[in-house]
Amino acid sequence: MTEFKPPLNDMSFLLTKVFDVASLWESIPQLKETVDIDTAEAILEEAGKLASGLIAPLNRSGDEEGAQWHDGVVTTPAGFKEAYQTFAEGGWSGLGGDPAYGGMGMPKMLGVLFDEMMYAANSSFALYPTLTSGACLALNAHGSEALKQKYLPSLYSGRWASSMCLTESHSGTDLGLIRTKAIPNGDDSYLISGTKIFITGGDQDLNENIIHLVLAKLPDAAPGARGISLFLVPKINVENDQLTTANNVSCGSIEHKMGIKASATCVMNFDESVGYLVGEVGKGLACMFTMMNYERLSIGIQGIGCGEMAYQGAAEYAKDRLQSRGVGALKDPSKPADPIVVHGDVRRMLLTMRANNEASRAFALYIAKQLDITKFSEDTQAVAKASGLVALLTPVAKAFFTDLGLESTVLGQQVYGGHGYIREWGMEQLVRDVRIAQIYEGTNGIQALDLIGRKVAMNQGKDFELFSQEIREFVSDFNGSELASNTRLAPMFTQLTASIEQLEQLTQLILSRAGDGNELNGNAVDYLNAFGYSAFAFMWCMMAVAAVKEQQHDDNCLYENKLVVAEFFFARILPRQQAHIGAIQSGVSSLMALPNEMF
Ligand SMILES: Cc1cc2nc3c(=O)[nH]c(=O)nc-3n(C[C@H](O)[C@H](O)[C@H](O)COP(=O)(O)OP(=O)(O)OC[C@H]3O[C@@H](n4cnc5c(N)ncnc54)[C@H](O)[C@@H]3O)c2cc1C
């Protein structure tokens, strides 16, 4: 089985040469005080050691053993508890947390790279602390000062963990249907009763306490989503930082599932458990969205991490496995056959994985940059623009990265031939582990609806214009620069320009048909994909420009490799966008023609 090698060189290229974080961080006072590029690279190096040395070795055994439930008690696989202890002692739980409550205050641009390494090493393990980080964000944004002081320090230190309790058996996508009740308790608390299902880390043995964020409705709540409020419900009550009595929160069972077997997916029962309101009554879904948006990007990154791990395994295997003869100069007569990496079809698979993984990583950093601007910048105009971009791009990241993440893991498995189907090599586990990322945190279909409906149609394409304008300015800067005549870059920019023009026209078409709900619903996934490929073309042009600039004074092969992969992306992957555009142009009448009962 391939050992995980943290892609630190690629990460450093993106941070320093593509996004020039040194200048960005220098320009924002709060970040200037917190982080510089040396600190950032040292943190990533340590994170890489943690991921590859401690967390990755538990991936296979965790999958074999799985999380267990006996008599209401959940246990994680052997080694998880000790590894989590080291993780918490290293301060990793509070990496991006608010320093006022004990967090490290590091930028999201480091957080996304850290998350990627954790998911690549072990998706199940990564999920436990990820949920806690998202809950902290929601609590910090919407909780009262008293709640923040009481809970945030122990969450940031890793002493306690969190869960996100939304889903009920009859209410998944449509959370307006939830039945969990919150009854005012005569003081500042509420009594929460109901059953939540599919709760990741709802119970586990890594932490002494679990702080649940629970969606529930007051007795007089408005119908639907407007009636939902958010409550903090500890597993064990807390007084003066000490654990006191059990809070009637129990785990009824855990699910037996296709992948992420070491992550406990719990049925959680709340039986008049004491809870505290977070944010305002009836604004629970909006507050929860702070957590869900964080988690959506994070789950997108699960797609990148699994895709990266699949690529590393497949590339190593393809250079080693001898089958059939290559063509012409690729033949090595000293061997009985050639390594499969010489074959065009194997190269297609490897390059597809690599081009999509690297573009995803760049795009995750691009979104993280916008998140950092919204959080740290004092420039109100920049903050407004970055907020619009985050809202627009988060569903794209979640769905596109995870769809491509699954594609990468399946391609990786395919490179191994029959051996990819066998447990021993670890490739089938990656396929199983990444598959859930297309489903939870809102299915990818729902992400696409969020993009086309709420983020594009409902604001008449204003946030979309922010993005397309930024690409147009980037292209215009390039055209006015001395690199415009570069024979490798110029064709890429021509294709990027055509791609964004087509996406603009497509967006206008969508806006013109927005009155018909079926047009939005039936075209959403194709629109998200067409959008994603334009965004990736933007990322590949950014990376290619940085590579050409570096090549002028540095012969590191990383830069030439970037250009070769960029050329592959434009030649072989960007054309996929045309299929999605064509599907949308043809309308949805063929989708809606078959009567329901004929399915
Ligand atoms: C392993 C695992 C871990 C999870 N972790 C958590 C967790 O920690 N916390 C939590 O609260 N939940 C969690 N979930 C629940 C998860 O978020 C939901 O399963 C998911 O949001 C989909 O809801 P559902 O399963 O009820 O599907 P449904 O809502 O029933 O959807 C079924 C299908 O219909 C489609 N659909 C629904 N409505 C529409 C529409 N209007 N237009 C078009 N298509 C539509 C969906 O896209 C989907 O394909 C987890 C689930 C799993 C399996």
C-alpha cells in the first residue's frame, strides 16, 4: 500500500508563487501580526508529519475494525484515542480558532491545506475534529458571550468535541420538517427532546464531553424553516469548567455503512436535555449555515484529499507494474514488458486525476483567501466582494471537488486493474470513503440548486458578475503584459476567455428562464459543472503564469510539470464543459415528459 506523502512542494508553490500570501498577509494588520510564510511552511511541514506518520497508519486498521456501539457506548478503532490525544496536544483543534478564546487565529489558507492532508491520510479520523471547528465558528459568530466563554476554550483545546444535529428520519434536505422540540425551561435554558439520525461523531470515546449543536422548534414556532432555532446541548452538563451531571443525551445505535467506517454515524436521542439558544429564535437555520458553509468547503476538501491519495498510489503503481509493450521509444527491451505508465490510456487516467486534483487545491485556496478577507480585512469594499464570492463559490467547491474526487479515486482504482478491487492495496477503500462526500452536507444536487437558485437567480447574477469580472480583469492584465506573446500561455488564455464568455451567456440564459422552476431544478447540476470547469481554467491559467515566471530564473522541474499538466487540462478536460452547456441549451422538456407513474 502506498504511504501518504504530503504534497508540500505543490502547496508551497500555490501559497508563495500563485497566491503570493506574503503580500496578502502583510497588507492585513491582523494577519501580519499572526503569520508569515516561514511560520506557515513550518506549520504545514508539522501537519504533514502528523498526517503521514500518525494518522495515515490508522486508516486501514480503522476501516477493518470500524467504530463500535455496545449498550449505548461508542468506541473508535484501536489507536484513534491515542492519536487524537497527540492531535489535541499539538493545538491542531484550534488552528483557525479565535485567539480571544484560546484559538491560534491562523488563516483559512493554511486550514484548507491542513484539512486536505488529514483527509488524504484518513477521512474517518479527519471528520471528528472538522465538525468541532465548524461548530466553534457558528458558536463564535452567533453565541452569547457567556456561552462562548464557557465552551470555546475547551473546544479549541481539543478537550471537548462537537457534533452537528440537523437530520431526522423524515427530514434531510427539507429541514423545515424537523420535529425536535425545544420547551422554554423558565430560565435561560430550554428542554430539548427528539431523535436525530446520521450524526457524525454524535458519540465517541475521544473526548470527555461532546457539545451538540441541535436544530429544534419552539412550541409556537412558525411553520417550515422559519420556525427553526439552534441550541447548544452538552452531552454532560458543565459548571465552572467542570463536568457535572449527564444531560439525557444518548446514542441509540450507529449506522453500518459503505465507507468512513471508523467515523461513528449516530442515532442521537435527546430526552428533555438542557439546551441553550444560539442566536435568535427562528434564525436557527441561518446560524447553522455558518457551520454548514464551513463544513461544505471542508467536505469538498475531502474530495481533494482522497483524490490526491489515489493519485499518489496510482502513479507509483503505474511506474512499477510491467504489462504489454509501449510504442516506439517508450519500449525498454531490457525488461519483459514496459511499465504501464507508458500507455496512453493509463496516462489519460493519471493526468486526469492530477489536473483535477491540482486545480481543486488551487480553487480551495482561492476560496480560503476570500474567507480570510471577510474575516480579517478592514477594507469594507474588499470584504463585501469576498463575501459575495464565498457565497457563490462554496456550493461549487463542495459538489465539484467531491464529484471529481470520486472520479479520481475510481480512476486510481482502475490504474491498478484487478488489484485495485482487492482490499490489500487501499484503492477500494478510497472509493468507498469518498463516496459519502457527494451526499452529506447537502447532496451535490442540492449544492447545484443552491448555486443556480439562491446564489445566481435570486440575486440576478450579481455575485456571478463579481467572479466573471475578476477573471476578465485577470485576462486583460495578462493581455497587457509581456507574457501575452508567450506561445504556451497565449492559447490557454484564449480558451479561458472563450470559456468564461460561454459561462456568462449560459448564466444569462438561466436568468431568462428562472421563472420556470423546472428549468432551474433540471439544469442545476449541468450549470454547476459548466461553472466548475471555467473556474478550473482560471486556476490553471494562474498556475501556468506563475510557472512561466519562475522558469525564467529557476529550473526546478515542478514548473515545467505544471505547464505540461495545464496543457493537458486545456486539451483534454476543459472540452467537457461543452457537453454541460449543450444539455442546458436543449432545455428540460425531455426531463419532465415521462409521467411519474411510468418510472
Ligand atoms: C455517513 C453520513 C454522515 C452524516 N452526517 C451528518 C451529520 O453529522 N449531521 C446531520 O445533521 N446530518 C448528517 N448526515 C445526513 C446528510 O446530510 C443527509 O443524508 C443529506 O443531507 C441528504 O438527506 P436525506 O438523506 O434525507 O435525503 P433526501 O433529502 O431524502 O434526498 C433524497 C434525494 O432527493 C434529492 N432531492 C431532495 N430534495 C430535492 C429538491 N428540492 N430538488 C431536487 N432534488 C432533491 C436529493 O438530492 C437526493 O438525491 C449524514 C449522512 C450520512 C450518510
